[in-house]
Amino acid sequence: MFNIALFGCGRIGKVHAVNIAAHPSTQIKAVIDPYHEGAVQLANQYGAQVMSVDEALSDKSIDAVCICSATDTHADLIERAAQAGKAIFCEKPIDLSLSRVQSCLEVVEKAGVKLLVGFNRRYDPQFRTLRELFDSGAVGRAETLVITSRDPSPPPPDYVRVSGGIFRDMSIHDLDMARYILGEDPISVSAHGACMVDPAIGEAGDIDSAVIVLHFPSGVMANIINSRRSGYGYDQRVELHGSKGMLKAGNVREHLVEHWSDEHCAAAKPQNFFLERYREAYIDEWHHFVDVLEGKVEPQCTGVDGELALVLADACVESLKSHQTVLLK
Amino acid sequence: MFNIALFGCGRIGKVHAVNIAAHPSTQIKAVIDPYHEGAVQLANQYGAQVMSVDEALSDKSIDAVCICSATDTHADLIERAAQAGKAIFCEKPIDLSLSRVQSCLEVVEKAGVKLLVGFNRRYDPQFRTLRELFDSGAVGRAETLVITSRDPSPPPPDYVRVSGGIFRDMSIHDLDMARYILGEDPISVSAHGACMVDPAIGEAGDIDSAVIVLHFPSGVMANIINSRRSGYGYDQRVELHGSKGMLKAGNVREHLVEHWSDEHCAAAKPQNFFLERYREAYIDEWHHFVDVLEGKVEPQCTGVDGELALVLADACVESLKSHQTVLLK
Amino acid sequence: MFNIALFGCGRIGKVHAVNIAAHPSTQIKAVIDPYHEGAVQLANQYGAQVMSVDEALSDKSIDAVCICSATDTHADLIERAAQAGKAIFCEKPIDLSLSRVQSCLEVVEKAGVKLLVGFNRRYDPQFRTLRELFDSGAVGRAETLVITSRDPSPPPPDYVRVSGGIFRDMSIHDLDMARYILGEDPISVSAHGACMVDPAIGEAGDIDSAVIVLHFPSGVMANIINSRRSGYGYDQRVELHGSKGMLKAGNVREHLVEHWSDEHCAAAKPQNFFLERYREAYIDEWHHFVDVLEGKVEPQCTGVDGELALVLADACVESLKSHQTVLLK
Amino acid sequence: MFNIALFGCGRIGKVHAVNIAAHPSTQIKAVIDPYHEGAVQLANQYGAQVMSVDEALSDKSIDAVCICSATDTHADLIERAAQAGKAIFCEKPIDLSLSRVQSCLEVVEKAGVKLLVGFNRRYDPQFRTLRELFDSGAVGRAETLVITSRDPSPPPPDYVRVSGGIFRDMSIHDLDMARYILGEDPISVSAHGACMVDPAIGEAGDIDSAVIVLHFPSGVMANIINSRRSGYGYDQRVELHGSKGMLKAGNVREHLVEHWSDEHCAAAKPQNFFLERYREAYIDEWHHFVDVLEGKVEPQCTGVDGELALVLADACVESLKSHQTVLLK
């Protein structure tokens, strides 16, 4: 049984708490959150203790940390956990600054601890099946990849302001997904954007609609389409076109009951947001982390994966400004 | 170029008029209808003449008749056309009385003319594709056939009164379809019904919802589900289950544009009724009749097919009354 | 925390074991199975003890029993558990003999314990959503119900011999589903069948393909279509036609990735069998049983529901033999 | 009855020949083609005469021309027909050179004749329905448009060489579609491409896979995805995302019969290519041209529309070379 220190009791912290508790080999030992009441409540629910960062990291019985705190605390916590010899699961991103990510990863490397970065979609059964079919040769050689990712509704402008912008906050998942599916690293990035959904997002200095084109060494192009609002739930689709056809991962609907009436044949909307859509992915992600803890496998999504996704997101920012394709080294 | 005498200018007469005129080898020479104004209008539209029955049948230049008049005139017109040596296309049914059908077919046989009975669904591209796939062995040996046929909305009670009842008027198409797809004749019939849609149909002595079960010599069962109202357009589906899987012919939608919104993902309804749904079938049916006229093929749907469908419909009536399975010779 | 005695370590016993252990308010205290090795293994896995029937039922710390043993032991175990004052969850059926079911239920009633009969499909999120939409008036008044239920592949003849026959073993779920969705009890039953899938099933005295028609007091007809083999996974569908349209619960596919190729556009098959298809239903069923244990709700599926499903299955047997509609009191 | 001179007897000329002949108000009077045998054959089939360009244009009885000849003859024929006072239907493009298009349109304007440019997709019932729903406010204000257009298989390199390149030959339809649906003209164009399908296309100096991003004055972005090969038929889809949801026009399948088997649930492929997919569009296009001839409406797709589509295609070429967004005046 591995003892886990859980940093952060917000929405995503609670998701991981459920999965840590449900896994036969892990339990929550410590809960750490500046919001004391929330920490107490979560700790009580799972028979854990509320601790400070220092207490948790110096507790010898704690094997690993699960970092779900605010983004600007991730790099520090990773470094301190690494230095304390703990295995680390950290929600994406490591940091919004590339240099900070790089210095952080150096610390992790020196410490020699395991680090799994939480790009949840890599564990989604649909996308995983798509990749497995691709790897098995179902559509031959890859030619074009199209990733659609639309949130159900826009975030509040206050969130936008600290989010790092749509590319680092939202598209980063799709940039990672492109690398995950194709198994190569892009050589160039072009990004386009507009503020169509909510003027307040524009006032906060960001865009809410984006189209990204990546070129890969093999010649494959990846086309990412993002919006902060779909108007019909969480739209998460992948199309991979190859020399022998297409693989297409569709949305997961809220249910499978259709209602045919005098007006139309209505099916249910896609599941509303990431908590529902990626519920299974979060479970499988945690199972993978436990496999890492048990030494069975290496992390499928490393610090370098986190770094490279940020490199791509930064290149999107640059391309959007320059109206040019940005070449990557 | 074959000259055609068209009997009947109603809804279905107009459908055939368009197809006769559009076919490069046929043209409308005569239009016959007790409703004079309608006949004049249709004749003018296609450069044809209004004629009496006698005039049309004694006109040597007329090669064939297309009978789309009221049901109770079919058998008489078939006999007179046969005696006049004309090839005959007649809308289903030949008659609502089995003995009348049989005496009529004797006349046709004596006359030695070609007779094609209009079971339009046999020419539907969807059902035809299903049968071709079945014949090619796609699902192995047949096990169960499920036919769903629901009208968009109930007919007026006045129509119900002269229709011969749901089995002879509506189910007869599905009874023929079962024979067409499976290529065998049933050995027993069980019919169930209820009046759920419109009490006026019950008052007219009929039911509006029916479930029929047919047994075939090979052991296959066919399950027919009928309703005078779907509430969502014309519901026309066939499922054929075999030893190696299922073939499933679905509805044809009004269009293929989906509308995804905050409420649901809406697709268009099935095409509203038989004029839209079987538009292509009527065209192909006429092409087949022309092939018959040209001596290229024998009629795919003969007088005997019309007779057997009525035998099955009559057995449904008997089974509904007796609450028993009716054995067929 | 409720202590549960689990009777039976087979396939379905293992399903419930997982769910009992995963529920925060229940744990497995005792495992009972004549197959000692299996009992030991399961008990070890969940920290439970292997007990005899007597030991388990006389153990005061045990609050409830979960009966997953062979069908012919159900009624006895229910009676003994009732007399021992335990709350009872029992997999369907209570017994294959109606009189035995009735005597058993008398014992339960005298004992005054709670009994939940395991018709798992009542908890399926798809069928539940369909019923909720129907109850909310989405399609108006019910007119026809069509239930399709096809197993992926036929059971071995040895199983068929002790199964009670297709109606009591398989159709019983659909008969219960019809009552569950429509909220009324049928007034008549007609059943049709054939042995199409496997001659060995016929030699074992059973059929493998069935079509059932039920009439309800409101006039609604329910049409159940069963087969012991689909050839494409577990086919579980419900269509409810009403005065304002249709509700249609479709199959759950193995995954949502489509493969479009030069041959066709391929989607995944329906989930293979009940363990996958009703995984969530089994979880929700157990949650419901815990709610019953906690006194929050009454059982949604009582002994009487189990009895009535068997009455209907028996009527199917009778109708199949007599080729007549069987009236129910 | 309008007399039509048909220039060009190739694949697309034959499509229009059928439609001209089937329309009650038009007939083919003259057929013009340097390939004499083809002209004779087509003329015989429709009771028309083979003529030279001069003969046809000086024939007073000819009301209009239908230009389906080789692309490099379009502009000349348009000018000569305009000068002869004929109404003009011309297949896209007017010419591959923008200056030639402009000089040609000046001649047309001076002559004051009607000119309809053949962007067939504007008449497709699916895309038309999508635009009508959009215009009716179904999804509110437009935000993003995604157009997918993939040919079934790549053209021969010899065709590629004279085609003007993928943007002027293939994407031009999608560029026009974007303008048609959104009702505005783009302000910038970015184009990306690769040669993935067939190296011979690269050797012919072209690409075979393209991603285009257009920005419109309202802020809307249009994302066009092209490939010379789908591997599964003609992939023609449009998604319009707006402030209140999405409209999605899907592919038209070869038929609607599904085949469910032990491997998968297979549906038919999209219709194979433009002749099948846009059969109805070509008919409706010709009906529109006849309405123009009859003075009922103005051409829905003018010379200026043809010119603007070429401007956009030229901008794609420039953007692909410069790796920059090209601003339009």
C-alpha cells in the first residue's frame, strides 16, 4: 500500500482523491491545501491527516505526491518533493514559463525520482483505441491529423488572466495529443486565433477561438481546432487520416436514448465537461502511476513531454503575433 | 416508344405519369379518369388525350395500361385490358376479395398478357441492397426477419372504411416484403392488434396498431410491426438476422444536416411518406415494367405475388379474430 | 457498515463481490460455496471468511445475504435467510417453479425481511433514462413497446437443459422490462419460437429464437424479440412508441472509434455480453440494495415482481405449445 | 423552350447534357467538341447537331451556351459567346490566370449578357439546408467554419500538371463555399501543404494535402482541410459553429444498409465522387440557370464570385510559399 500526499483540494484534487482511495494499492495519507476547511473536509472523508507542505514531505511513510494545487505552485512543489525523494504525479502544466519548467526538470533529474505529468487524455479509452489501431497499421501511414477540442462554455475572465492564455491552458492538451498519437515531434507551428465567444476574454488579453497547424518530420500535418465554447457540451474528437483510410474517435454522449418526434430525431449531447468525459481516463492514469510506483513501467508522460507541449504552446503564441510559421529546432 | 394508357389521375397516378414521361421508351397516350377535369389537366400536361375506358382499350396504338384508379376498379380493368391484349401494370391490390383476385388472374392467364403488380418497395434501393447482400451470403442462413412499417399519421376514417382494413391495406406491403426478402412462402400467420392511435379507426371497425408473426418452412420467423402513426415521419426499416450477423436497412432522412445545441444533437426526421421515401423505387419499378414490355425480363412481381400477399392478409384477419395461429396450405 | 454474506462464487458472484467491496457502506464478511477452493480464493481477496450456510445465517454480525448460487438453491436460501432475519438480495429467478416461488414468498412475508430480486436491467442507465423520459411525458401515451434482446452466442446444451427454457431463462428479463417501463401488468401473452441457431438446443428440448406479444390493459402491445445468438455481441435495445413519437435506447458499443476504409465505415460492435453491458447496472443495483438496507427506500423489484415475471414466462411456454393467445387473470 | 449549345462532351459535359435534356424548358441544339466522334455521338443521343464554335455562336436560334470544355478554352468561349449575345453557363474556373479572368469579365460586362459560373456545391441540398438553417438563426452568430473536402483517390500527374495546382483546382470549391455560407469575403489567407499521398504529385510541382485558414471581417475563421485521397470515397463535410451551437452537414452514403458481424458494425462508404455526390446539385444548378434565362432571378454565382475564388486560391499559393499570412485588400 502506497501512502499518498495530496496537494490541492479543488475540483481536480477531488477527482484524484476518489481514484487514489478506490485503488487497492494506494491511500491518501496527507492532504495539503492553504484553504484549511477544504483540506480538513477531504482529509476526514478519506481518513487522512491535514499537513503542511513541510510535514508531508518530511513524513517518511509517504511514498508519493499528487500535485493538484494552483498552477503557479507546481514547479516549486515538484522540486521540493523530488528533493524529499518522493515519486511525483503532477497535473499539467509544470509551469507556464519554459525556463522555469527546465530548471525544475533538472532538479527532478538530479534527484532521480519518478515524475508523471498529468496529460489525462493520453489515458482516454477512445483516443487510446485510436492510437492502438493506428499502431497496428489499420490506416497505413499517417497523412493528416485533425483534433477538435471545444469547451462547453467560456471560463470567467479572471481565470483567463492567470491561465497563460488559450494555447498554454487549453490547446496544450491537443498539442500533446498530436505528439502522443503520431509519435513524432513537430518541426513547425502556425497559429491563428480570434476572440469570438466573449469580448471579456479579449479584454483579458486572450483569444477564445484558435486554429493551429503543425508540420511533422514525416510530412504529416496536424490541424487543431479549439474554442472556449461549443454550445453543446464538451466536444472532443480526433480524426487520423492515413494512406489506407481514416480513424475517427467521436464524442461520448450523456446517454444513448434517442427521442424521435415531429420536429427531429434527437440524441443526447456530448458529456458536458472533462470531469465526466475523462472520468475513466483519470482512473487509468492513476493506475498507470501506481504501476510506475511499483516499478513495473516507466512514466508514459514525462517531464520532457510536459516541456515539449509548452514549447509548442509558446510557438503558437509567437506565430499568432507574427502571422508567420514558427520553425522549431 | 411504348404508348401507355394511364387509368387514374390521383396522387399515385401523378407519380407514375412523371415516370412514364421521363422514361425514354414510354409516353402517355391516353388518360382515363371519371373525374374529367383532372384527366384533362394531366393529359394536357403530357400531350396525351382524354379517353374513355373503351376508347383506350380499343386503341391499337396503345401498348400497355398503367392502372392507378380506385381499388375496386382494378380487377375489372385488368380483365378488360388483358382481353384487349394490353400489357398491364396495376397498383396493388388486384382486389380486396381473394376469389375476385383469382378469377381475375384466370382471365389474365388465358389472355397471355404480361401483368406486373405494383409492390413498390421491392424496387427500393435500400431493401434491394439488403436482399442482394443476403443473397450473396453476407449473414449466412436467415434466422429472423423484423420489418417495421409505420405511417406518419393516421388516414381519415372514411378511407379506413373502404381500405379493407390495416392488414389488406398496409401490412400487405410488409407481407410481400417478407416473401421477397426470404424467398419462401409462410406456413403460418399470427396477428395481434389494437386501436391505440385514433378511436375513430376503431369505430370504423379497424385497428391501427399491429404485430404479425410469420413462420416459414425453413424455420425462419418474420416479425412485422405496423402502426398508422409514428409521430416522426414514415418509419420503414428492415432487420434480417442470420447465422453470421445482421443486415439492417434504415430510414432515409429528410436531409443530413445535424443541429447540435444546448438541448440535444438533432438530426432530420425520416422522409415524411411514401411519395418521398419511395420516389426512386417508383422510377425503378417503371424501368422494370419497360424491360418487361421489351421482353427482356419476366415480371418480378406477378399476379400470383399479389394473390399470395392477400392470402396472408386474410390469414391475419382470421388470426386476429380467433387469437390463434392460422396455418396456411 | 453492513456485513454481507455472499452465496456463490461464480461469474455473477464475482460481479457482486467487486461492487459490495467498492461500496463505502458494505463489506463481504462471509463467502459460502460448495466449491471450497473458489470460496477460499474469493474470501482471501476480500478479507472475508469462508463459512457454511448455517454459520453465515447464525452469525449475528451479518446483516444481509447476496444470493448468487445455482438457481435451484435460491428458494431454499431465501427462506432460510428470511427466517434468520437477514435482508436478502437474490439474483433472478427465485425458482423455476411458480408454486415454489409462491411458497417461498410466503415465508419471506411472514419473516418480514426485505427482499430485492435481481433484475439487473432495471438499473441500466439507458433503460432508466428511457423510462424517465417516458414518465416525463416526452412521447405522450404509450402505444407499442419493442424489446430486442439477443445473446452473443448460444449457451452449451447442458446449460439449456437446466435453464428452464428460453422463456424462463432469457425472456424473463424482457418480460420484467416490459412491466417496468410500462408500469402495468399484461392481460395476455402469445409466444412463438423456433430452433434456428443450434440443433443441439432443439435436442435439449428448447428453442433458441422467440417472438412474444403481450397485451396490456391500456391497449399497449409489447413485442419481444429474442435470440440465443446475434453474431455481433449482446444486442439490447428498447423502442417505446407513443402518441407523440418514439424513445429508443440503443446498444453500447465496445468503443467509439470508427474505421473508414475502402470497404466500408466500420464502428465497434455492441459490448459483448451482460458483464460489460450491465456493469454500471450491477453497481447501481447494489447501491439501491444498500439504500434498502438503510431504510431509505423500499425494494424497487420485489418478490412479487419476480413471481409475475415467472407467470409471464410460464404463459409463454403454454402459448408456444397451444399456438393460442394465453389470457392472464 | 431554350436552345442550348453544349461545348465539351467529356465527363462533365455529359452530366449537363442529361440535365439540359430532362429540363422541360431546355433542349440541346448544338454540340461542339474538337473530338468529333464524341460530339457526333452525344448530338445523336439528344437529337442535336454537331457544330463548329462559329456556327453555334452565329446560330440565332441558340439562346445560351453551356461551357464544359477544357479549362484553357473557357475564357475565350465566354468572350465569344458574350459578344454573340448568348447567355452563358460556364463550368469553373473561368481561367487559371486572374488577369485573364478580369479581362474576360470586362467583355461579359460590356456585352451585358448573363453569366452563371458553375460552383456546383452551392446547389447541394445538404449545404443549402445548412446555410438556410444558419440564415434562420439556428446557431446564432457564426464563430468558426470547418470544411472538409477529400477526393477518393489522387488524379494522374499529367492532370496535376495542367490543373493550376491543388488550390486553384480543388480548394477553390471550398474557398467559394466559405464565402457562400458565411456571406462575407475573407481579409486574410494562410495556407499549409504537404505531399503525402503520391510522390508523383510532388514531382509535378504540386502538393496533395492542404490546410487553409481564412479570417473574415466579422472575426470568423474558416478552416479548410483538403486531400487528394481519402481512401474511403468522396469526403464532403461542413461544420458551422456559432454562438448557439453547431450545424453539421455529413456525407451521403452509397446506401443505408448496415452489416453487423462478428468483426464490426459496417455502414456503407460515402458516395464515391462528385458525379454521384452532386448529382442533385447539378440538376438544381441547371434549374437555376433556366430561371436566369427566364429572367426570374439573377445568377447566384457570378463572374465576380469566380474571380474572388481565384483571388483566394492565388493567395493560398503565395502563403504556402512565404509561410506567412497573406492579407487581402
